[in-house]
Amino acid sequence: MSDHDTRSRMPERAFFALTIAAVAVPLLVLLFLLVIVTRSGLTRLGWDFVTSYPSRHADHAGILPGLVGSLWLMGLTALIALPLGVGAAIHLEEYGKQSRLSRLIEINIANLAGVPSIVYGLLGLGLFVRTLHMGRSVLAGACTLALLVLPMVVMVSREALRTVPMSLREAAYALGATRWQTIRQVVLPQAYPGILTGAILALARAIGETAPLVVVGALTYITFVPDGVDAPFTALPIQIFNWVSRPQRAFVVNAAAGIVVLLATMLVLNGAAIYLRNRLQKKRA
Amino acid sequence: MPASNETLVMPTTLPQTELRRARSRGEQAVELVLGACALATVLTTLGILLVLAAETFGFLREVGLGKLLFDTQWTPLFSDKHFGIWPLVAGTCVTSFVAILVALPLGLLAAIFMSELATPRTRAWVKPALEVLAGVPTIVYGYFALVVVTPLLQSFVPGLAGFNALSAGLVMGIMIMPLIASLTEDALSAVPKSLREAAYALGASKVPTILRVVVPAAMGGIAASVIIAVSRAVGETMIVAIAAGQEPHLSLDPRTAMETMTAYIVQISLGDTPAGTLEYRTIFVVGSALFLLTLAMNVTSYKLAKRFRRQT
């Protein structure tokens, strides 16, 4: 009996181990990747790397224009995508939920989320760079990224709005508040931590995007930082792409250092999102 | 009494209706602005369609659909121009196929682990950990494929080129694996508990129950997750642009350098092709094909998932 038991348990254990391996292998690959990039990148990383301009000599080249360009992009993207996205979410959640137009918009947003990012680049090139004559500017890049993250901002904002209990809205109406007063003074303050966290995560995604910026025309070699929204620009991932594509080993090391800077920036953003959410939630409780 | 009541109400009602009217005008304005925000998402879709269609029609008028579909070479930058899109499609298919070959077994098994076998405490950290994989910028995976994976594979895969579809596909598989894992886990969790209990009551143990009852019952949802993952692989750009090469040729050998549809768009964008030329238009043609392909897959997946949800 016990002999039969152990025999029938053998494949069960093997299967269990297999499923654990399926989780462990990708995570180990990620760990391996991070260790390799960091070890290679740290040999080059230093204050001068962060404050220098690109150069033909790998050991003088730095990431300053890329870093500043990425910060410009992030700020402008936030300015465009957040009002639009939160506004759309309020419209969908708080107004006309049942209307046909809302259903159409909803399906449309789900579809937009599945459009490859490089197609947004083509949209940016055709619409912002050419038709609206923005040129290959940091503004055109930010508009493109804003449309790219818009579906995500709408979805996370809707999620946040949905967590606000109906009873709070009803209480506000009972006190004579209008719809917009209710939204502005009751619903939004409640949904604010969720919206903020989602927005930061969306921006963290935008900062890592490369393909749409390549199409919109981010430059790979500039020796200045943007001084306005109409200036040409580069970005962290673009600079990394440029370095990794070169045959010389020293530039590939620069790429690794650039990746460390990029990942660190994203880590800070994600950390900020989690910290803000926890703090704001605690404050309210 | 009614008289005194009237004197109390009368003075206040007049300004109140005015206030109310002003308020309702404000309300309407707010609703209009919010509606415009929602409409922006629709305009994005229209913008994509218009931009892609305009340039594609320009191309088709000049070259014709026949040359796009019935030529086997893609050489828009050479003096002897050919516009057969199939070499790019082949590159996209090969890299995506390799990626799915990696992502499907890993994702499916990981989903079974999370949904059926792990304790809630383990699942609570495994799920976000896998999501980190999907959040790493693709440029980082591209670096990894070119600088680490290709040299590693070259030590035991004979005839592997410096740029090749194999390592790009393998790394892409790791990247999209969490997508399959997460969506499949949802599908497995949606299978009613009664089905599992019935299997146990018939004497089945845990693993046969999972493999013969739960997984088949969730097949619709699993298929939907795989299609979404393929769509993501087809649209993925930086990994293939960095590691798979820029040589469009009609082949299915993953050891060779290939150019995907996305990588071609990047290649042209990096050069200085003037707007309005035929070369410039080709990126919109390839973009249109890419858009239609991924849209078809996304819609199919959405419908499959919807039908699956109705059944469970």
C-alpha cells in the first residue's frame, strides 16, 4: 500500500517541481541580466558619466543630454496625458455610463492598449512632426508618448474612481451638491492616491520607451540639452540604443552604464509610487 | 400660516434659481470638457488610421498592391527596388515563433503553479515578481540578447550568426512569459470549484485533475492569452532591432540574421530619408500591415476570452 503510494506520488512531485522551475527560470534570467549589466556598467559609471555630453571617445562620453531629454519628455508627457486621461476616466465612470458612445470609447481604449508602440511613433511622425509642424522636437516626442500612455492612464484612473463607495456620492447629493461638486470635493480626493500611483507607473513605462521616439526622430548625437519645447532632443533609451549598436566594446560598456541609470530612474519612480500610495492611504485611515 | 410661509420663501427663491441656472451652466461646461477628453482617445485611433492610410494609398498608387504581395524580395533602399513584404513577415514570424516556444510552456506551468499549487502567501510575491519581468524596458532586453545571449549560444549552436533571430526570440519569450502566466492564471482561477470537486470525488488526485479537468476547461481563456502574447511579440521592436539584424531575406532559419517588420521601420527612421519619397512611405506601409495584423489578433483574443467568460 505504502509502496503504491510513493510510486503514484513520484510524478506528482516531478510536476510540482516543473511548475516551480517555470517560475524560477525567468526570475533567475532576470537576476543574471541585472548582475551582468550592473557589473559591466559600474566600471564606467561615475559623476562625470552623468554630467558629460556624448563623444567620439567612449571614455569621455556621457549621458547628460539623454537624461535631461528624458526628464523633459516625462514632464511634458505628464502635463498632456494626465488631464486628458483623468478627464476621460471621470467622463466614463461618473457620466453617461450606459450611453452607446461610452461603450464605443471603452472598446476603443481597450484596442488602443494593444497597438504596438512603434505604430504610435508613426502616428507622431505623421501627425505631430509633419502635419502640425512641430518638427523633430521634444514636444512632438512628448505628445507621442502621451497618446501612448493615455489608455493606461484612463484604465488606472477608472479603477481608482470605481473604488470610491457609491454611498459617499449619494451623501453629497443628499446635501445638495451638484454632480461636479460631488466629483471634485468628494470622489476625486478619495480616488487621488490610486490615480497618482497609476500615473507614476504609466510615466515610468513612458521613460523606458525607445521605438516611438526613434520614429519621431530623437537624435542620437547631440551636444546640448533642450532649452525649450521646440528644441531637438535625445533620451536615455535612445542614447543606450546608439551605444549598443556600435561595434566597439567600450561603447557597449557605456550602454550598460546607461542602462543602470535608466533602471535606477525607473526604480525611483516605482518606489515613489508605492511610497505615496502607502502614505496617502495611511493618512486617510 | 401660508402667508408667513410665503414671505419666508419668496426672497430666497429668486436668487436661488439664478444661482442654480449659473451652476447648471457650469455643470454643462464641465461635462463638455470631460467628454472632449474621452473623445481624444477616439481621435487617437482616427489619427492612426488616417496617417497610415494616407501614406499607404500614396505608395499603392505608385507601386501597386501586386508588387507588395507577389514579390519575394524587399530591397527599397537598393537601386534595383523590390517591394515584396514577405521577407519582413518571415522575420517577424520566426522571432515570434521562437518567443512563443519559450513563453507558452513557461507561462502555462507558472500559471498552474500560481493558481492551483502555491499557497496564497507564495503567490502574493511571485505574481509581482513576474510582473517586474514585463516592466523591464525592451532596450535592456535587446542589450542582453546581443551582448550576453548570442555569445553564449554561439558556443554550442553551430553556424549561429552574430545577429540572429534565435537569441532575439528567446529573450523576447522571457519578456512575454509573464503576460501568458497572468492571463492564464485568471482563466484557471475562473474554472468553477465544483469541477475540481467532482474530479476528486471520482478518485482523481491533484495533478490529473489539473491536467485533465481544469486546463481543458480553461482552454478558451488560455488560447486568448496566447494570441495576445503573439500579438505583443509581433509588435515588439527594440529586441529584434538590436539583436536580430537588418537583412530581409525569405528564410525560416532562426540561426541567420533576419529583419522584422518593426526593425525595418527603425532602420529607416535612423537614416535620413526625406519625407514624401517612396522609401519614406514604405515604413507606413509596413506599419499598416503591422497594425492590421495585431488588431486582428487582439480582436480574436478579446472575443475568445469573452466567450470563455460566458461559459464559466
